[in-house]
Amino acid sequence: MILAERKPLAEIIELIGDARKVLVLGCGTCVTVCFAGGSKEVGILASQLRMAASKAGKELEVVEETIERQCEDEFFEGVKEKISDADVVLSLACGVGVQTIAELFPEVVPLPGVNTTSFGRPVEPGVFVEYCAGCGDCLLALTAGICPIARCSKSLLNGPCGGSENGRCEVDPENIPCAWHMIYERLEKLGRLDWLDKISEAKDWSSSASGGVRIDIREDLREIKLES
Amino acid sequence: MKSNSNLEKLLASGKFAVTSELGPPKGTDVAAIEKKAGYLKGKVDAVNITDNQTAIVRMSSIATSKILIDLGLEPVMQMVSRDRNRLAMQSDLFGAYALGIRNVLCLTGDHQKFGNHPQAKGVFDLDSIQMLKMVKAMRDEGKVLCGDEISGGFEMFIGAAANPFGDPFVARVPRLAKKAEAGADFIQTQCIFDMDRFSKWLAGAVDRGLDKKVHILAGVTPLKSAGMANYMNKNVAGINVPEEIIERLKGVAKEKQADEGIKICVEQIQQIKEMKGISGIHLMAIEWEHRVPEILELAGLLPRPVV
């Protein structure tokens, strides 16, 4: 899923500024699962905003809504009016959701209520870890299913650097395991350490963010649209 | 000869090599470079010039290397992939060659988190092994990474680092093998304090015949005090200072700990000299360049041979 974390309340209050009516719009997909921007978080943030406004002696109407997915146009059907009625829309979706609002509602300036961080998964209650960097050229078959691009702090492709100690990464030993240590352990168990003898060549980053904006064009799906 | 550098000629002749290290200033203070170089001139075969070591901004290793050449010393220019993509690396290597630099050490580099700009975007376009391969192809095939031909010569003696003390241990000899295959002519190791682990790693390398493929220079660092030993042991990943060394330093009066550190270093060098598979030492006297001649004198490594 896409991982995100809520922005600090003070930053959100500053973003809202002098607006009188704010719509806090949650998203029912990734950010719900990582507890950053689902309906529960919408409710909590709305209460915090109301309390902060009343404490500051400000008049602020806070409207709460959550839609299934903010990354697809059709899910906005039921909230169009609420979006147009609000002075500002505070989206708790990932960056894709915020931008979809901008695209669908030219008169609205959407505000981001979360910081989108990465693609990952929950590994234990309350701990969400990046697993994929979206490099556009998956090499997991070579590394026993552990991604060194996303999970090695230096994105090394030919084994661990000198900063790997007791299975931990020197960048943050408490929280970051050394991806290459894990790869070695896994391949050792699988009896496939020889896979690592081959030099991994310079990576072609043109399929990643370095290649310009990434656009997938699926001609097969386009044809279906034309036919229908 | 691949480069005709003094270091290459010396290693090729089978002589025991001595390299040292000089950290460029955190600014433009050329006098500081001249002062440090003065201590090392004529005492070592080549001097590593670090490249923004520990991710702290310093004068570029290329410029500092050129200053060293002008002072009559031979540099080993370090280059890290943390700060440069493949375009910048290759163009800087052309420039380095044009300025007379003939030794390069290919490194990934410390993570930017440890430096004075932890907000920086790390590049890491290539890792050290991919970088070695690129530099070797520039020299041996006269081509840049994309395959385009290089105009003019590019004779470079290529080095890499090895850390026998990083984990997992099982990865350490294969990683050395990869560096040798990728193009390293010589290897300088991380500072050795744990002789047992180093011997185990070296034996693994010799078993695979890697000491015949690359010249291995053992890294040594004199400890200035028990405090420094403790600090390095606790705070630098991949460096393990055994308890007995820390205890030995603690066992002498504070003002005598530096001398004791030098004594320990000299003993280590003598031990290393006897090891099979070792071609020399890389003496990293961190901000202690003025004590290098004394250490080498005591270790019986002066005067340096002329080749």
C-alpha cells in the first residue's frame, strides 16, 4: 500500500489559515490501512480543529467526509457539492488524491493533510516499513525477494557496505535492518549464495523517477474504451 | 604498466608498499594541505586524498590531489558515488587524469546522514563495484559506460576498499572477489584492530587466490587515547576495537596513552608484515599526519624504496 503519516496539527492549522469552512476529506484505501487518513482519522482531526478554533476564538465550520478512493474520478460523485461549498478542502489521501481533487475541481485549492512517504506494509502493530521504491525494473528475482533499492539505505546492488553490524544498518540501527544481511541469510538457507557471485551491472534508472514522468499506456484498455 | 604510478610500480616490483591519508581542509586553506603534506613527503609511497569523508564538506579530492602533485607527492584520489552520478564521475575522472592523477580509489561513501548536510539527497547512481567496472572499462577499452569512445589516454591504477569487520562475515570475501573481478588493482582495508577476524578474512581471500589478483594493503590506525578507542568501538559501525587494546591504553597514564597507541600500531604493522597475502599497509593517522614518520621509522619501513 501507499504509506503516509499525518502532518502535525500546527502545520495543518497554518495551512487552513483564515478559512471559515473546511472539508476534511478522508480516503478509504491505503491511508485507512496505515491509520493516516481514513474516516477515523478524519473524525479525530476534525475534533482537533474545532477545539483549536474555539480556543483561538475563531469561527470554523468543519465538515467530515471519507470516500473510497481519492485516486479515481468516479468516487468523487457523492461529495462534489461539499467540495464546492467549502472554503478549503483538506485531503487526508496520499499525494495522488490531493492532485485528483485539483484536477477535478479547478476552483478549489486542495491542502495536503498527510505526508506521503513510500510503498510498504505493516510489519507489526504500529510499524509501517517501506518495501518498494517503484524503480520500474523489478530485480527481486535476483535478491531472494528482498529489495535492496528500497531497503538498503544506499540502494547498493552488490552486497552489504561496511556499515552493516549485527544485521542492522548503521544509518538507524534501532529501526533499520540491513537488507543485504537479510538477503545473504535467505539465500544461505536456500543454498543459493552463488547467486551473489555475479556482478550486478549499473542499473538503468530511466525506468525510475530519473526517466521523467512515468506514464503507462495500455493500448488494449484504450481500445475497449473506444469500442464501448 | 597500467598507469605508471609510483604505487603501481612499487607493488609490481614486489616491494612492501606504504600509503597514508590526508584529509582536505573544510575550506580553502591550502597552507593546511602544505603543512600535512610536509610531514608525509618522502615518507610514504602515495597519499590517499579523502572525498568529503564522513559526508562532511571539504575541498574536493581532485583539487587537493593536484596540489599534492605540485608539492611532489603522489595522490590516491578517493571518489565516492554518494555525491556524483555516472556523468559527473566520468567527467571528474577525465579531469583528474588531465591534471596528472594516476591512482583512484572507488568508494560508495559514508551515508550523508553522518555528515554536516544530513538533508542532502544521496546520489548512489552506481555502487562501488559498478564504479570499479566503469573505471576499468574507461582504461582498458577506452570507453565510457554507455560505450562511447574516449579521446586521449586514461591510464589509471584502480583501488577499492574492503571491510573485513562488517557483517555478515560470509559476505566479506565474496565482496572482495567481486571488487577484484570488477577491476580493482589494489585494495585498502578498513582499520584493523581485531587481528583474529582480519586473519580469518585474509585466509579466506588467500584460499580463493585473491591476493594474486589484487594487492591487499592492510589498514592501520594509531589510537590517540583510550577515549578514542572506546569511541570508535562504540560509534563507528564496522570497527571493532578489542577490549584488550582498550584496557592496555587505559593501563597507562593519560599523557602516555598516545605513545602507547603508537606502540600498539607499530606492533600491528610488524605482525601484518609477516602475513601471507599482504602487499603493504595503509596508515590512516587521522589528523595525526605529523606522527606518521615516527610510526614508520619504528616499524622499520623507512627509508622508502625508489622504483
